[in-house]
Amino acid sequence: MVRHKPLVVITRKLPELIETRMMELFDARLNAEDAPLSEVELIAAFQEADIVVPTVTDRIDRAVIENAGPNLKLIASFGTGVDHIDLDAAKEGGLVVTNTPGVLTEDTADMTMALILASARRLIEGAVMIREGRWKGWAPTLLLGQRLWGKRLGIIGMGRIGQAVARRARGFGLSIHYHNRHRVHPEIEAELEATYWDSLDQMIARVDIVSVNCPHTPATFHLLSARRLKLLQPHAVIVNTARGEIIDQAALVELLREGKIASAGLDVYEHEPKVDGELLKLGNLVLLPHVASATVEGRIAMGERVLVNVKTFVDGHTPPDRVIEAP
């Protein structure tokens, strides 16, 4: 008896190791061109697939989900965040949703520290000066940045990534402050020598560096509003490796332009993949193309989690990384 393999549609190109395993286990449809699917193409995939493996570039909204075919049962997202999926619509449609938590922690924390260093020490400005042939030699006041040692780091979101950032930051002599929806366990606080702030306003007004590491939810949309950003000290540095929607981007641009914030480092943007042209005009801003988790090891680990979730589901069991369970 020939066993039917479920049709799994993968919306973007994944590491070859993962794609090969997908082809072995399932009737997998790959995206060799790696071009983001349009809404029409997404709906077509949802209409015929048994399982869809989307990424954060795919907007799985209510219109897409309500057009899903009768065979679709699982959305196995390749990524940690699920803010690109309308979870209410998925639940109403009886779909299981999974993600890949935990595998990007160290990579994202590494990039957060890289952005802190690059922003505080003006590394990109120096690199551009060299490439453009404007460097005339060492000078006592050339590209003066800020020393990290002895500064206060305020972490917004003390989950896995926030804690990993804190551990790295302590090695650079930064004192750890944090704001979180819930206070972390006393043992973690003691290990990190971290100071908890129930009031985000009070914390950001007192720290030298702010790192955004919380998820994007309706409650965190523009969490760093124009009003809150104005609480930052003029020498403050802010970095974001979480989601662009958490910061009021227009307000951030204005404060950077006016010198009311020293510098910033962004890996994510409010309207990705569009990058506001005003951001590109600022010299005191480090811009990266959403690559905080972009390591070979991290991407393979993400794919392996997807494989486990899909295979477990196909075998009739509950996937380990379910965000929404079967009805």
C-alpha cells in the first residue's frame, strides 16, 4: 500500500539540508527563486496544501486563512514571532499553528551587542569615511564615541533574548536594568545583577543604552512612542532587534535628526521591507537588513524545529512548538 505524503508548501528558500529532508519526508513544494509570495499566491497555496511553512515575510491575514482549502490543517511557521499570522482567524478556522522558539536566542543577542557597539562607537561612520577617501589621519577629536564600561543598559523584554543580551553586556562592564511584563525569577535577577523597573518611563529616562527585545503584540505597538522617546537622555543609544512596530519610527527620526538622541541601531523597521528614506539621511544611525538571526547554525536549527513540528503533526501527535492547538 502506497502511503499518501502530505503536500507541504514552503514559501521561501530554506537551507538545502532542510529542503532535502522536506523532499524526503513529504510532497514538498519549494520556492527555488526565493521570491516572496503575493497575497494571490499565498491564497492559492492555502487552498491546495495540507501544510504551509511560511516565514515572517508572509502576511497570513484573515483573507488568506478564510480562503484555505479543506485539507489545510497546519501552519508551521519558520520563525519565532507569529505577529505575521492572524491567530484569531487561524483558531476560528481550526488550524494548528507552530513556530520555532529558542533557536535564535544567541544569534540575536550577538547582533544586539554588535549594534550597541557600532552605534556607541560610530563604527559605520568610520567605515564610510575610509571607503569615501575622507580620512586624513588620526586626530584627537575624530569620531568620538561613547565608552560602554560603566554605562547603564535598559533592556525592554527580559525573555530568552533579553537575558542573553544581559549576559553579554555584563562582560562589557554594563550594569543591567530591565522592564518586563512580569518580573523575572530572583535567581536570574541575582545572576545578572539586574535592576527591575515596573515603570518603563522611569527606566528609559535613567539609562544610557536601550535595547528592545520584546515581541510585537497589540500591547507593544509603538511602546516607545514619541512621548517616551523624548524621555531619553541626549547621549542615549537605542537599538532594536525585535520588531520595527515597537518604536514610533517617525518620532525616532526626528529626535536623531535634532540631536536629542545620540545614535541608534536598527535591524527591523516599521514597514518592512520598505525603509523610510529619512532614515537613510541620518549619519548617527546604523541600519541592517533584518539579519539578527542570520547564521547558518540558526537557520538550520529553525528548519529542524519546523521538521519536528510537521513530522509530529503528520504522525498524529501534538507538535511541541504549537502556538494554537487543534480544536
